[in-house]
Amino acid sequence: NVSSFLDGKFMTTAEAKQAGAKRQTKRIYTRKKGGKEIKYQIVDAPTKMPTEDWQRVVAVFAFGPSWQFKGWPFSGPVDIFQHMVGVHMHWSDALKIDPNMLEWNVKVMPLHRRRRHQDASLVRDIWNDIDQFVAMHKPRLTNG
């Protein structure tokens, strides 16, 4: 559902299934920035990535539990979010946010069920964070 969100509208897993969407394990997302096309690969199963691909990871959508990161080549979530942008999306009316999200270097972003027009603004914020991170920590990824 990250793919649909980056296209401008978040869909829950149930909504995506109801709409007939198929689960994608990989997707290329192309953005135009500064007159250049920059390609991002969205991966649903990062534990299957080759070791050399981890150097190119720029962002992770975290959903809470630390077991999400089992098998990753890092010492844990704190280490992970020093090497890439962390994003956690949650419904604004949720009673609780996973406490891990408050301890890790993750940007917590509320989704409003009745204000879906705001999704595009959240997507812009995420891309701004990614752009800033890449410019500062991984500029080689956009200079090619």
C-alpha cells in the first residue's frame, strides 16, 4: 500500500484487495527532480535483497514492531534509522502509536480518514525528507 500512497492516495490492505490490486514485491517509481528523472525501487521483501543493494536504500516505512527488521544487515532499528529515512504512518484517530516509533529516528505522519485530500501533502513531505537525506548522505545516487 506504500505504492498507492506514493501515487497520491493511501489504501488499506483491505481496500487494495477489494479494488483487486495485486501485491507487488518490487516496483520502480520514477520522479522528476531538477530536470532529471530519478528512479526509486520500492521493495516489499527487503530480506531477499542482495547485500550490495543495501547501500542504495534511502527510506523505510516502519509499522512498529522491531521484528519487521529481522534479518536486516544492521544491529537494530536505531542503527537502521541512522542510515536511512524512517517513516511511520498511522490513522490520526488511533488511540496509541507504537512506542517504538517514539524512540526511533522515525517521522510519525498521521493520516486523516475524512481528509484524504491531505495525503498528497504528506507524500510531498516524505519526498522532501528523502531528497534532503540523499543530498546530505548519499548524493552519488542522484549524480549518475
